[in-house]
Amino acid sequence: MTPKRPLIIGNWKMNGVATALDEARALAAALEEKPPAAQVVLCPPATLLERLGRLLVGTDIEIGGQDCAPAVSGAYTGDVAAEMLADAGAAFVIVGHSERRVDHGESSALVAAKASAALRAGLTPIICLGESLAHRRSGEAETVVANQLDQSLPDGFGAADVCIAYEPVWAIGSGLTPSLAEIGAIHRVIRGRLMEMNSSAGQAASILYGGSVQPANAGAILALDYVDGALVGGASLRAADFEAIIRAC
Ligand code: PGA
């Protein structure tokens, strides 16, 4: 089987009006000069999707949304449909990020509905999972993540590409990461479970690690078995740092 192309995704979160487009331009120029081994995706705030898409025309960098609504259209003030993201040029969308699960009370059932909406719109969902520090300390990390996985997969799992991102809540933006052995163990559980559900889709799904990925730790994390790429927050806002992570593949 041909190995999967590593996937490095940048999540700008609610940042980017001031300098991120300039950073994206610098990143695109650097990657054009020396094409990377990895597929690169940038997920800006929804208001910047189209502008970023225009800036990246002709490059190999794809764009994605950070969240989507389950419905196609209707009376959902403030929401953005997956179809709208696709219309703005997105090919991916993050769903179930812990900043949505924790801060906005999103359940795994809602995350599954959002992932189904992404597939309906032709987007690849990046489904985020991850345990809290309390669950990590009580030895429940694998169980929590496995349950989230079971409950967050879209209806169409098996028929289309999905991407899973393991992001321990306590590692996001904190500078802390699990040990390499802990990351490897969770990724192995995720891969095993996906393959039990559907062996070909389970094999094809990319499983990313996210949470304080930096140029200094990216190489070791990306070299682990069952780790197919990274979901990068803070370090994706600086072209030099993000490029160093991309080159670590
Ligand atoms: P971080 O964020 O890289 O800043 O820890 C990762 C994420 O939230 O996706």
C-alpha cells in the first residue's frame, strides 16, 4: 500500500485580521520554492476564507473552515453551513474542536451531525477528540477518546474521507504535550477502532496529533507510528514556525 501523504493543518482560531494573510503569502512562497512532502491546509476564520483562497490560487495549499452547522440553510443566526464553506473555496472543515465542545457545550452527537454535513457538502471533516487533564490523570484517556470517536463519526463513515485529530484538551495552547508513548497509544486505539468499523475507510483516514505542536517537537511526534500529520494552532500563525513543522514530515 502506498503511504499516505502527511497532512499538516493550521488552525488560526479567531486570529488573522492583522498579519496572518501576510504570513500565508510568505508560507506559500516558501513552499512553492521547495515543495513539501506534506499536504498543507490553512483554516482561517470564516470571514477570511475567500480572501485567503484568492491569495493561494495556483499553490498546493488548501483551505478549510473551523466549524460548520448541521443544516444546509434556514433560521440559524450566526451559523455557517458546510455548503457555504465549500462555496467560499474550502475543502476541509474542523468539527468538534475542544474549544467548541467545552466552551459551546457541543456534544459528540452534534459533532457527528456536523461531520455528516461536511460530507454532504463535499468537504473532508477533521473530527477532533481529546481527554481532559482529569481524565488523563485518572487513567481514562483511552476510554474517553474511544467513546468520543464512536459517537462523533458521521453517518457516511466508510464511503468518504474523514480525518481524525487527537488533541488532548490540556495540551492545547499550554506548551504541554503527552509523552510520545502516550500519543502513540491513543493513535493506535483510534486506528484500531476505525478499522474495526470499516477496514478500508479506517486505513484511509488520516489521524493527526494536535496540542502544542512546535518546530522543536514536530519531528518526533510526526515520526510516530499511526501519526499521519498534525493540527497546529498558535504556531500556524507564523510562517517560519509553520514551515518548520511542515518540513519536519
Ligand atoms: P495549539 O492549538 O497548537 O496552539 O496548541 C492546537 C489546536 O487547538 O488545534
